[in-house]
Amino acid sequence: MESREHDVPTADGRVLRVLEAGDLAGPAIVVHHGTPGGRALYRPWIEDATARGLRLVAFDRPGYGGSSPRPGRTIADVAEDVATIADAVGAGRFATWGASGGGPHALACAALLPDRCAAAATLGGVAPFDADGLDWEAGQGEMNREEWAAVEAGREATEAYCDAEAASLRDVSGPELVAALQTILSPPDVAVLDGELGDYMVVSMHDALMPGTEGWVEDDLAFYESWGFAVEDVAAPVLLWQGEQDLMVPPDHGRWLASRIPGVEAHVSSGDGHLTLWQRRLPGIHEWLAERL
């Protein structure tokens, strides 16, 4: 499997750490990682993309891994960074998908880059914090509720929370991840986490949090503030997957998004949690996106 890692400079003097993998000559699919997370890609995703002739283009959001911080960033700001990355890798048109905290960032590309983003998919993606008619925290596990309580208290409390959690996760191995995340894992997620997926998540988080927790803090604060665009303005075709047994991003988030994104193809699966979407749904998502590229 081919891969290429490099830094892309931005117009305002930052750098974005980018990983390309799969068929490096193929059409581009931009990947938005979860929160916290980074550019690392799960082996089965790369293998599937390679078999389909697709190029996965992943990157660390500002403040994670090798990407410079961008204090005060909004969800909408990702569109500018993705356009810069697409230019750098020679992708005039691209598709995109985002998992968990990456979901809103994929939607931002679909809303704000309509001439370049051919299609977008979101897996277990969160709805806006101020979503009308949605009880945003209902159904979330204890660990998540503690995190959002810190976010509502402000930046200082969010930094303290993220720093403490990062310290507790720093030396966790893949097999130990189930115990570390037990309050936000439903039975389907526990079943898929004990193995290669757990190892991948540990590698991704360790690398992403190596420089500190700035990326995580900025993600959380961006979720809590205005996204900078309305989901009703999403112009590109969107595929949405949400798990009925998800304790990280409960299914009502997906239902709320599905009721407002124009023309969305939405699936709320009774057998899925949060991480099972990562394990099971990417081949179908790659196929769906490739048809629209």
C-alpha cells in the first residue's frame, strides 16, 4: 500500500500535516478524523480505497499532531484548509467523509465548497450544539457528559478536562482502551474495539496529542459555538450513517441532521454503535462517494 506524508503551508503561515494513502494516482477522498484524533488511517480503509482506485487524503486538524494551531477556529474554517490541501495534492474535485467529530467538518466542505466537493458522508457525526428541538446530551455516556460540562464552563475548564484525559490515555494500549472508555461504549462497540481497531485508535490519539491538547480543546469549543454555516445550506449530496446503540453521539443527532440536510440519504442502524460504523460501513461509503466523483 502506497502512502505519502507531507506538510502543506497555508496563506496565514501555518502548516497542515497531510497523509495520502491508497491509489496515489486516483481521485481524492478527504478524510476528517474524530475528536480527539489525527491523520492516521485504519489499514482496512486504505486497502479498500486501494482496491477501488481511490486516494485517501487525511490531515491533522489545527493543533493536532503535525498541524499548527489555529486559535478560535470554527467548524467552517476547515473549508479553507481543505481547499488549500486539495490545491497542494492536485485535486480539483474531491469527495469527503468524516467520522464522529469529523462529521461536521465534512458537512462544512459540502456546504462551503460546492464547486469542489462532489459528495460527503458522515458517520456518527454530531449535530450543532444549539440544534433546535434536540436534547444534545440525551443518551450520551458519563465520560461525554463530563466533557460537555467542562466546555459549557469555558476554555479554562475545557483545557483542564482535556489535559487530564490525555494524561490518562497516554500510556493506554489497544486492549486497555475498552476499560478506559467503558462509560461511552455500547456492547457492539466493545465487540469491535478489542483488536486491530483499538490499536489503530491508540496510535491515532497518541500521535495527535503528542504536541498537547490544543487541537482537542479547539474542536470542543468549535462544536459548542456557531458552526459558521447552516446544515440546510449543504449543497453536495450527503450520505449519513448513525448507530442506534451509540453512547458517544446518540442516534437523535443523526435524525436531527437527516431532517434538515437537503436530499440526504440517511441510515440509522439498529445493530450499530459508534465505532462499529468505522469497522463496517467504510466500503459502502467509499463506493457511494466514488460513484459521485
